[in-house]
Amino acid sequence: MSVPRFLIRTTHLVVKQPIFSQYSCRIRPRFLHTSNCAHAARLYTDKHEWVEVRDNGIGIVGISDYAQEALGDVVYAQLPDVNTVLKQKDECGALESVKAASELYSPVSGKVIEKNKEVEDTPSLINSSCYEKGWLFKVELANNDEVKNLMSEVQYKQFLKTQEDH
């Protein structure tokens, strides 16, 4: 006797998993549909900043896991003010840790529309969650073509390997 299965449908993948209900004797198939909203790809600079560009032309900026590990415990974050206009590769802030200080560089050109005040209040968020809660600022992109010069996650990992060899 085969076990009834339900389907989880995603955009590109169909997974079959058994379902067992503690509330009924009968096992019924169920369908779970996920949205088509895809997570934006993270793109990286050679200075270890990243940006996730959303469909609405907004970029979320932060530093990589590699960078936060190299810095150590971050104790201070100076982020760009809202309405600051940045050019790609402009110095736009600084992070200080117990080991070192590091400048921030903008991975893209545009106008800062939000800075992460939680990071200013609790800089250690960068260490504990550099890709989720520890993002630094959001920028309205001025030139979408600039992201073509940034590294994908795979390219960035390769870049890190070449840096370790030196």
C-alpha cells in the first residue's frame, strides 16, 4: 500500500512529501503554493560590500560575511545620511571594531533612501546577521547598468580564494 503524498509547488521544482495528521485517521493530499517572488541575487564588490537590487530599482547594501569576520566585533557604524547622493565606489561611511576600522564604499550610484538605524544602535547586528538584520543602507539606483560590473556570489567566492593565495 502506498502512502498518499502531497505536492509542494514552486516555480521550478515539484517535491513530494508524505503528510500525516494527528487529528484525523484519514490522510488527505494537500497543496501548498509558494509565491513567484524570487529573492534578489546578492552582488559583490572587491571591497567586500554587497548589494541586492530589487525590481523597484532599490538596492540594499551591506558588507559580506568575509568582511565582518575580518573586522571582528563591530562596535560602531557610521552610515550615510538619507538623501545623500552617492557615486559608485564613493566612500560613504565607516565601521569600527575592536580590531580595526574600515571605510564603506558604495557598490552603486544613487540616492540613499534609508539607513539601518538598528545597526547604528546595535552594530553587532553586522556580525550576527550581515545579510538579513545587519544590512547598512538602501539606495535608489541612478544607473542600473553598474551592477553588471559587480561579482555574482560564485565569482565572489572565487575572488576570495585568489585573495587567500596571496
